[in-house]
Amino acid sequence: MVGETGKPLTREAIEAHQLIKLRETIAWVRQNSPFYSRHLANFEAAGLSCLKDLERFPFTTAEDIRNDPLQFLCVSQSEIKRVVTLPTSGTTGDPKRIYFTEDDQELTIDFFCDGMSTLAGPGDRVLILLPGERPGSVGDLLLKGLFRLGAIGIPHGLVKDVETTLDIMERERVDTLVGIPVQILALARLGGGRAAPRNILLSTDYAPKAVTEVLRELWGCEVFTHYGMTEMGFGGAVECQAHFGYHMREGDLLFEIIDPVTGHPFQEGERGEVVFTTLTRRGMPLIRYRTGDTSRFIPENCPCGTVLKTMEQIKGRIEGNVRLGASHILTMAALDEALFPLPGLLDFSVSLSCEKGKDRLHLGIYALESHGEEMEKLVLSALQRVPSIQAACEEDALSLSVEIRREGWIPMRGAGKRRIEDSRE
Ligand SMILES: [Zn+2]
């Protein structure tokens, strides 16, 4: 990454830029967003003499957005080019709406161009397995970013039929795939290694390490991960060739790691909740937005020599954790890492219920037909190696059940957020 003057960027230059943009953003939202003019009534831009001063500012939550997203707008609705409606994870509450102006979308296209240059170059053929039908959708912005890079983007959308997508990959001689982890895993496993791309970018809030490893093995390709969410303007950070962690999109976003319980900032290197502030967005800027994702900054320098901050891969979401037995915490990430390495496993759903005072963890497993026989045993023994499950079983507080679903891979699986369905009182 180089600065506009062509000289290499320094840490000082990035932080000086961030401080200027931060002050501008605070002044802009206080003046133009009804929500922030109230929320930040006592917090002036002039009060920011360094980036650390932002710690005194209040957080913004998903709940705040859900309550009344229009109150966040800093421009008239006629200037909004794109509205993204995000479904809620629970059954209650209104959906979240995120608004973007044309300039906001330009920033994302620039980031996609920059980020994709790590794994694709001019002339490379990139199949985009992300929603892209509508102008301004993530797939559409990525297509534009690739065009800017001189690469050839091929819009596809989510995988609905594995065979069809594999045929397209072969016919189009695809070099690089961009998509959602579980969907790409299905392509690799159902295709038995056919149509191997050279590079893959897994784009999601978090990518199980096990999926990354299986893809590398089955296809012999390089796998990169991208961290992003709609609220960030889709793009947040991307891995470099050293696979040392994500390099953050620091020109547009200011990231913090906080204690999810007290809200206090954590020291560099400590694991906590990821919080970000938009620095360059005009339509709907967000100040100290709590993502609910868990990670930490890696204090050591990446071998690539970047001056950008590096963040460890996301380990999952805070709200998705469930308690087993006395005090054992089970995360979706722990299940992912335990189960995805099993040969022939495509995906799974997981639910937790209570029967006669005892918790019951039920796994619905989607597997290749050819791996059906042994699968139940393999799943059970993999589950029993997860420490929290093992401990709860030993306390006789938990029972396990596994159902192998032989109807094959369900189209569109993996597109939403995967989580443990907890139906206990
Ligand atoms: Zn690097």
C-alpha cells in the first residue's frame, strides 16, 4: 500500500489521516443525523485530540439501527442509491436497514479493487458466487472492483445447483472463486476435486479454519479470507499472501477491540468484541458500532511488511454461544472446527433442547451419499472431543443425537448466518 504521494505509507500517516476523518465524521453526524445529534449531543469533534479520545464516546448498537434506521441518515433520501435490509437473527424485532450513497459505494468498489489485487491480476477470471443481481449489491460492487483491476469478473450469484456451477467453472476456465465457505465446500466435495480454481476468497463474517484446510487439500489451491459485513460497506479486511491475519481497511474504517461486558478498550493483543467507526461514509456513518464478533489485533508485524493493523481471524459471534451443563460454553466455531474436517460432510444444523431436565444437542448432518454409513459414528466421536461437550456429558447434563440427512445438499444452504438454535426455556 502506498500513499497518494507515491511514498510508502507509515503508521503515523495512517493515524493522522484517521484522526482528520474521524473529526470530520463526528462533526458531520452531529449536524446531519437526527440520531447522532441526540446520541453525541455532549461529544464534540473538537474534543478529539488523538484517536484514543474516541474511547469516551458512546457505542452504537444493532438495536439502535433497528429502532429507526432513517434517524441515522445524514443526507436526503433522494441521495440514497442503495438500501440493504438485513434479516434479524431472532424472531422479534424489526430488520436492520443500511443506506448507501453513490459515493459510499465508490469507496467499497475501491476497497474491493485493492483487496482483490492480493489474489487476482489483470486478465484473471473470477467467478462471483455472491448475490449480485441488483445494482449496488455486494456482487455488483465486486464486479466493478474487478473491472477496475483489469480482471474479468463473472457474475453468478449464490450456488443453487452444484453441478451447474461446476460446469460453469470448467467452461469459463475460472482462476479465482469468491463466495461463502459452506457453499464453496459443497462445490469441492460434491465435485470430488473437479474444476479446481487457483485461488479462493471466502467472504463472510467468519470462515472456519477447517473449511479453509479442506479446500486447500481437495483443490490444491490458495485460500484467502475476507472479513466484512454490510454495516462496514461490505468490505472490512482481507488476508495477504502471508496468511498472518486480516489487514484492516484503515483508510475508511477505524477498528477497536473492547471488553464486551464492561465496554472498556482492551490492550493490543487481547481478545474481545470488534467495534468500528466509519471514517469516509456520507449517507449513514456509524460511530463505534458494536459488531458482536470476537477477535484481537495481532501485535507482531506481518511478514509482508504492511503498516496496516492485522487482526486475527474471527472466532465467531458473542451472542451465538450457549451454556451446557454447569458452566461449559459451546460455540458454533467449536462445532465447525470439529465437524468440517470429516470427509464427505457438507453442512450441518444444530439445535439444543431440554428433555426431562437434561439438555439434548441434536445435529442434522448433510453428507455425501457415499459417506452416509460411517458418518453417524464419526460425528459422535468428533463431538465428544469438543471440551465443553465432553465435560457436560461427563456431568450427565447432556445427551447427543445425530441424524444423517440423505436427501443431499440443500440448495442455498450456508447463505445465512449459521448458529446453534437454542429452544430451552
Ligand atoms: Zn501481510
